[in-house]
Amino acid sequence: MSDSDPFDEIVAAETDRDPDLAVIEAGSRTLRTQGGQPHADVPARPEDPELDRALREVEAELATRWGETKLEPSVSRISALMDVLGEPQRSYPSIHITGTNGKTSTARMIEALLGAFELRTGRYTSPHVQSITERISLDGAPISAERFVETYQDIKPYVEMVDGQQEYRLSFFEVLTGMAYAAFADAPVDVAVVEVGMGGSWDATNVIDGDVAVITPIDLDHTDRLGETPAAIAGEKSGIIKQDATVILAQQPVDAAQVLLKKAVEVDATVAREGLEFGVVARQVAVGGQLLTLRGLGGEYGEVYLPLHGPYQAHNAAVALAAVEAFFGVGSQRPEPLDIDTVRKAFASVTSPGRLEVVRRSPTVVLDAAHNPAGARATAEAVGDAFDFSRLIGVVGASGDKNVRGLLEAFEPLFAEVVVTQNSSHRAMDADELAAIAVEVFGEDRVQVEPRLPDALEAAITLAEEEGEFAGGGVLVTGSVITVGEARLLLGRG
């Protein structure tokens, strides 16, 4: 393919997602129809009462710290913690991922590829869908509750030492980052796959020097902290690009791409760009996902089955493949591509809970953690691409600090009706406030208000069933990772 070959417009896989410290619990009511068995990659509460109590104590202690939405832009505290811990993050190579959308899905794909090539992996992503232990994974699975508690207890004295030396205590996210880096060193892992929490340069994760820096699509989000234009946000996110690294660049707005390329030149980093050095050659919808032909740094990889929906996930797959190729030196130190059978096996194993995840049938209920307009547009496109709903009902619960109007406007052409609700987070937008915006977007006749999420799910399922059992009605639950996580529990998936 030439540089001028067309590529589908890339959009984001998921979202930065709304962070919250609360432990998500099941609602007080059981829905009349439950879903299937829990997925192994989203752990339930520990069955052992003593272990559950110990985990709750750790969660409670972490919750006394600054949450993920309260920031003092600095890496001084996390650097001090790494110093007293003996710099655990230096004991393994890493792939560092930032961007506005698509980070966690891309991280999961990178992890699957590395694991398929028999490397021991550590993955750090945030926030979690249901269990705090999801954030730290070893060999493709969340660490056990027991190991999570042990890791916290191991570093707790050092955390308290740093707390006493700094102007501000370590935040919730900084402590978790320290736990992840310590757990990876203790394992030990062959490579760490690390997703930033927010931004880049001053994010707590940025005490690593990623051999590969991945920049997923940049759009407007967290504008109060990162900047009001894609270029300004790119300036902050470019902070993960380190000296002599390889940068894997998803398709970006032009002004954002210019900033990122300038930073790469300044630090002598090598850049591979989607649509030029790598990309999606072809994709077609398949049962349960899609069939892809990807162009990597080492050549084409055909007949790759990805069990995730939406064009944006195909683009995430291309980015993930290029990142792993770069890690192995494909296109630079070694001319041959990665083994195609291993690549196929890896992609076929990928999961991404809460990202266009089907959790119920008759009617079909889909969960997606989109929370910003770009993520919502990607989800809306993917729903149309992967499903054939004759009537789709939305359940939306969002955070008050998001561009809720933009999110609703993205879904307006898709939803026949919308049920607005709120999740248990202290940051959740009041259902009546959300309804007022929804009425302006959808019209009063298409909006229903159910402040309790169990009631909202029940109402949406009832509305979808009005079409009849075989008429193709469906429900999409979206607006926040917290809303999605709670809905997942209510529908029997955790």
C-alpha cells in the first residue's frame, strides 16, 4: 500500500472513563432476568470472609487519600516512593500508553500479543469496571485479592515515610501505581504494559522510560487540566515520549500530530504512524467480532479474528500490533514479521469488559463505557456496524464534570428513547439534571427518568420488549465506567 491509500477514520475504542474510589457493589434489587456467568477477567468479591475484610480495609485506607480527580501536577511524590522502594520500575522494559480514547483496549491487545510470544507480562490500567484488583494484572489476569492486600502491606511503611516528607500525601492513584510497579518487579515480569491515568508528563506512571510509547487518538477531554485544544492536550501527553524510544502514533488531529512529531524529533525517537507505516488494510463484520487484515511494520497479517465490535477496535488492533512489533525490533533490528499464527491466536483471545459487551439476550443488552463525545460517536458507529437493532433504548448515567450534552447528542440518532439515571458515585450527575439536558436533545416524549439504576435497567428492558421477542429491540447502557460496572453486576456478570 502507498502512503496515500485511504484508511477508515479512526475513532476511540473506549474512554478515559470516569474514575471513582467507591467499591462497586450490587444494587439492592435483583433484575427479573439475569445474565450469564461472571467473566474471569472481572473478579468478584473474595469468597473468604477474612480476605474480603482485609481487601475492604485496604480499599478504605486508599479512599482516605486524594481521589483521581484531585491532582497536584507533579511526579515528585511518586519519584520519592520509587526511590525508597529501590526503583522497581527500572527492573523491566515497558510499553507506555496515553491518548484520550482506546487506551485500555489497546493495552489488553498488547498484553495478549506479548503473552502469546511467551513473555511474562504486567498490565496496569485504570480505573476498574468492578474490582480494584483489575487495575494490576499479571500474565493476563488481575492479581488475586490476597496478592493485592500483600502488595499494599509491603509498600505501606514506605508510603507513610514519603507522606511524612512531602507537602501533600501520596494520592490514591500514586499509591496504586507504586503497588503495580512493585508487584511487577516482585513477579518478576518480562515487560510491563502501562496506561497513564491522565495526561502524560506529570502523570504518576511517568517514572518509567517506555521503550515504546503509544499515543492513541487524542480528543477533547479533561480540558480543565490538559488544555482546550487537541494540540495543547498533545503537548501534555507527549511527555511519555522518551529519549531514543519508538513512538506508535494512532491517527490524530493534524495539530496534535504536529506537536507529537516535534517532541519525537527533540528526543531522537523513531515514529511509526497509522495510515503510513502501519494500519488497517481491510475489515469485515464476523460473528461475535470482526475479521481483519492488518499492515504492520513487518508486512501484512491476514485473517486476524478479533472478538470485539466496531471499526475503532480494528484501529486499536493495528496500533497494538505495531507496538509489539516495535518492542521486538520488527522493521529495525529484524526484517521478518511476527509469526502469523501466534498473532492470530493472541487477537482471538482478547476481551475488553464494558466495551460494547453483550451481557444479555432477548432483548440484547450491551454495555459500553463511553463518557465523552468522541467515545460516544465511536460507540454509535460501532453499534450500527455490529448490531441490527430495529429499536434501541439507551440507559445513560454520567458524571457531572463531563460534556454530557455532547455525549447525548452523539447518541440521539441511535436511541429511540433514553432512560436517564445515576450511579452510586459521588460525582454522578443528578438524574433530574441529566434529564433536563436530555429533554433538550431528545424531546420530552423520548426521555424517561429513573434515578435508581436497577429501575432504569428494568424500564429500558421493558421498552425494548415492546417490539416483540423477535423484532430486534435492544438496550445500550453507557455514560460512565461506574454506570457500566454497576449494571454489569446487576445483570449477573460479576
